[in-house]
Amino acid sequence: MLRKDNTLVIVPALNEEGSIGHVLSELSRSGLRTLVVNDGSTDRTSEVARNHGAMVLDLAYNMGVGGALRAGFQVAVAHGYEAVIQVDADGQHPVTSIESLIIESNSSGAHLVIGSRFISHDTTMDVTGTRRLAMRLLAKSASRATGTTITDSSSGFRLIRDPLLREFSRSFSANYLGDTYEALISAGRAGYKVCEIPAAMRQRAVGKSSASVVQSVQFTLKGLGVSVLHLHSHLQTFSNGTP
């Protein structure tokens, strides 16, 4: 059973001094311990995080979201946490939905619970044109791999629990979409249970997305290629309650 004392919030952050303080202030009300993985930032991200009472893991250089998350997963496993919840440092993820992720995992037994931007009209985020088409293609591919309907395969707001957490701490892709879509494909094909809940995302208040529309399409095609050719990380198979 997941509880607040055995679940760790992980916030990967790269040069997010303008938004991370607000995110951590919101997280402090959740009652969960928070680890900020400072992914080689050159601004005051680490200082701001410490001033807000968060644990901070400073990486010597930028490893990308996937690399930062894997480092955070390793810290969680080493300290005996049974689950982690990923929250981005840009303020888009709804901290108020964290408890819903935990409740869903406890009730369904899901190893990976995704907060979806598209699962209901109340939570739909305004994504249009080419980017939306790319996301739909990834969602269909992820649905086939997991054996369940996935609407938001690139959401970074999610809960990951043991034994999947331990697997990800050992093998986790660092490339773009590797930490979301590819991780989802890997988990589904290895037999781990995946599900979604609605989560109303907000628009980024500070800064902008790191990928352009053209880059998003390129990454989508690459991600689909990884899936079709089974080039993703191969996790230890989960069956009969044990990996």
C-alpha cells in the first residue's frame, strides 16, 4: 500500500529558478518528501530548491530529463521508497492531483499511473495541428504495447511504483521521448500494468518548450521507429506478482 511516507516526489530541473519555487511551495502542502534533481543548471535552481526545503541532487553536467530521472530513481530505491511521482519544474503539472495518482495505483495495482491531458473534456489541454497528430500516433502505439487505452503517452506527470521503479533505476532511456513514450512501451511489453487518470495541466508560466514543431515530428518518427524495431530498453518481465 502506497502512503505519503513511502512515496517520493521527483522534480527534474534545468535552469528553472523562475518557476521551481512556486512548484515546491505547492508540493509542500502535499505532505510528501520532494527531491529536486538539478540537471546541470547554470542559474539559481539548486539554491532556490534548497531554500524551499527540498532535498537536492546536483548533477555535475546536463544529462537530459531521462538521465536526471534515473538518478532520482536510484536515490529513491536506495532510501527505501516504494514509489515516485514525477512532477515537472515548470509549473504545468497539477500538484492537487498527486493524491489521485496514489489512490489509483492502490486501487488498481498499476505500476505506472499517467496523468493525462486528454482523457476528458474537463482536462483537455489545447494542442493542435501537427503536434497533436504526432501525439495521437504515439498514443495509439502505446495503447497497443500496454494493452489498454492510452491518450497521453508523452505526459511527464505520473506515478511509478516497485518493482517497475527498480527496473527503471537500472535501465531508463535518456533521449527525448525516451523518458515518457519509450518508457511506457518498455513497461507495457514487459507485462507491467499501466493506466491513466485525468489531470488538468496548466500552460507553462515561465520559459518555453525545448522542442519546436519540426523537432517534435522528427522525435515522433524516431520514437515510432524505436518501438517498431524493438530498440527500446528491455525490462525484466513482470508476471505472477514478481518480476
